[in-house]
Amino acid sequence: MNQDLLSKETSLQVGGEDQQELSSSTRRAGTARNPISRLFDFISGVFTPILPALIGAGIIQVIASVLLYLDLHSNFKIFTIVMYIGGLVFYLLPILVAVSAAKKLGSNIFIAAVIGGCSFFPGLTEMLKSAKEISSTSLPVAEPRYISSFILILIAVWLAAKIEQGLGKFSRYAIKLIIVPTLTLMIIMPLLLFVFGPLWTKLAHTLSEEFSSMFFFNGEVVAGLLFGGTLPLLQFTGMQYMMINDMLESIAAMGYDYIAPVIVAAVMAQAGAAFGVCIKSKNAKVKVLAASTGFLALLGILEPAMYGVNVRFKKPFFAALIGGAIGGAFMCFFETALTALSGLFGLMTLPLYTDSTLVYAVLGIVISFVTAGVITYFMGFADEQEEHSKGATASGISTASDLVVEKSANS
């Protein structure tokens, strides 16, 4: 009898050790996720603290656009101030992204702020725009708007964090105070200005030429499919407006443009994916976040929905890429055209379509929105289950500390 009890106890102990090993291996497998998943988590972690500012600025921009649309702006002298307030957050977004990334990486946030704001320094931007002083030194030239792209800023801040960590091993205070920031700035800033920036500028011009040839010479449907499906990626790389000159030239020459409706389709797909998250999620905070950011995306404010919801849950982002591709192809197939460019590529562009293509514009918007939303709902995603915490965050948006990540049944 005692032997049987002893054997059972031994087997339970062995089983417990096996379970512990299995649990440990599972945790190791979870931490060794694929690089794309880790990148998405990092991007989401960087943008989540910025969401309150993005949402507030987005609402203000929508208010300013409504005043302009209703032709009420001439009666309100405060309209210009409102417009500037709404645009200020998006103008300073590279600095906010750099600071948030540095905070997440545990590096100096003020060094990161300098990296993020390098494209705002008047003397430097003028020099980059003229390119005369740079070309005389045989250095490659970068355009300021591409230096401030999010991906380059994140790379630069990550490298700065690595340099800071490497030099931080020295215990002397003088080294940490003087040598570390000096070397970090002297290494990172030239890399950003004369290596990463020019490469990104060259890539943007190459892609712009390829898309232009597809839109105007080869096949518009294929161009709409590719451009609509990759625009969110171009948004993150700072190349979302690389086609702006082509659009302006088209409107000036012909009175209409075929490219802008594809951008609208891509934005509507991000909105659809966000609303798909809102319907699918069982987390009340996630529902509020997805609904509010999805509504802003419908009006043309893309960033909160894309970074705060779709990138955060990963699968909705890919659903939005599919929706944008299908909607963009549809827009191009029926030669949907805008007669003017709007500051926000959302529903308020509807009055700007040509009379003969307005119906197709509405159908393209619906197709993009519904496709992304349906794919998000049925494909599922790793939902976040609410945990009863002591208090809500100051911003009202859940953070990693008060949410337990749990895979939904359909993920």
C-alpha cells in the first residue's frame, strides 16, 4: 500500500517536472517569435502611448475640415488656429515616435528627440532642399520628408540605444556624461542624413516612377491593386505621399486624378479592419478604442486605427492590406476620378468625385471597408482579456500591464 502511494507520488513529481519543462519550453517558444511578429509588437508598443495625442489631434482636424467643407471657415477667424492645433501633433510625430521608442528601449529620450527632430532644423532643411552645399562635398542628398520617416527614426533610435548600452558599461561618470552622448550623436546623425536618408529618397523616387508608369501607361488595375495594398506600408516608411506630384500634375493637366481614389480605398480598408476588431473583441476597452479610431479613419485620419488597433493585433493589418488592394483595383477598373485633392482621404472626398464615377467611388469604399472588416472578423486575432486592475490608465487606453493577452478561439 505504502509502495503504491510512493510510486504514485513519484510519478506525480516526475509529471510535474515534465509539465514545468513543457511550460518552460512553451515560454521560450513564445519569446522566440518570428521577427515580423516582434516588429509589430515593437511598433505597437511605440505608438500606443502616443494614441491620446493622435486621437485628439485627429478629432480637431476633422472639425476644421467640416468647417471648411460647410464653407463656415470664413466666418470663424479661429479656424486657422484650430487647423494648426490639429496638425501640430502630426507635424511633431517623428519626435514623439523617437521619444516613445527610446523610452521603450530604455535609452536617453532627449538624444532620441534630437534624432527625431533633425529634419525640422531650419538651416539643415534648407541645405537639404537646395542640395548645393551638400553636392559640393560629393555627399548623397536626402529629402527632409524621408529623413523623418518612422522606420528610419526607429532604426536610428535603436542604433543609438545600442551605442549607449555599449558605452554605458564604463563606470566612470565623465564617460557617461560627455563621451556617450557625443559619440552617439556624431555616429547616428551622419548615418541618418547621409546614408539612410539618401537611400530612402532614392527608393521613394524609384517606386514613384514605377507606380506612375503603371498608372498612366501599363495597367491601372494592377497599379491600383499594388498601390492600394501597399499604401499602409508606404505610410510607415514615409513614402505615402511620393505620388503627390503626379496627382497634382494630373489634376492640372486633365482636371481629374486616378491615384487619389486608391488612397481613399486603402484608408477605408484600415477603418473596416478596425471596426472588425470592434465587433469581434470581447474587451470593452478595445471595442471603444477600435470604434473611435475606426471612425476617425472613415474621415481620413489613418494613424490611430492603423497603429493603435490593426498593427497591435497584427492580423487586422493584413486584412486591411487585402481590402485596400481589392478596393484600389476596383477604383482603377472603373476609372474612378477625383477632381481635387483633399487634406483628408476619407468620406469627405465624396463631393470631389466626377459625376460619372461617384457611384463607383461609393462602391469602392464599401468594398474596401467590408472586405477588410469581414476578413478581420472571420480570421480572428489574439484578443485582449480585461484584467481587474486597481485603476485605469491616465489616458483611458489599456496598456500591457492591465491586459492579459489571450488567443481567441478563431486565431
